[in-house]
Amino acid sequence: MLAQTMKGDETMIDGQKLRALMIQRRMTQGGLAKAAGLSRQTIDDALKGKASIRPNLRTLGGLCRALDVDAAAILKDGETA
């Protein structure tokens, strides 16, 4: 189910990796939010390590699709989806 949280409720998005991918692709927070189908606040929170500390499948999938990467590219080292 898409609303489920990731395995163990401990999967974390790496804000630095996410920011680096955004810069590489010349994407703004608003642009990434629109492409991923998420709110700009969700993107901001993920970059700051706040609300998206435990991303659900919709959040993680949206970010991966929008950035054209697999989950490992935006998760903290050692985390798996």
C-alpha cells in the first residue's frame, strides 16, 4: 500500500544527497515538488531532515521518479528501501 512507511519506520532521506541531485538537475524546491507530486514543504522538510525522516512509498517513489534515480541515491548510507 502506498501510504505505508518504509521498512522499520527508520528509512531516512539524505538531505545533502537530495540537494546535490537538485543542483545537478537545476531543480528548485518548487520544481521538484511539482515533478514529484509532493508539496514544497515536504521537499523543504526532506532537505532539512524533518518531516520526511520516515518517508512513505509515495514520497520516496515521487522523488525517485522526478530525479530519475533509484532509492539508494537519496537514502542515507546504509539504508535500503
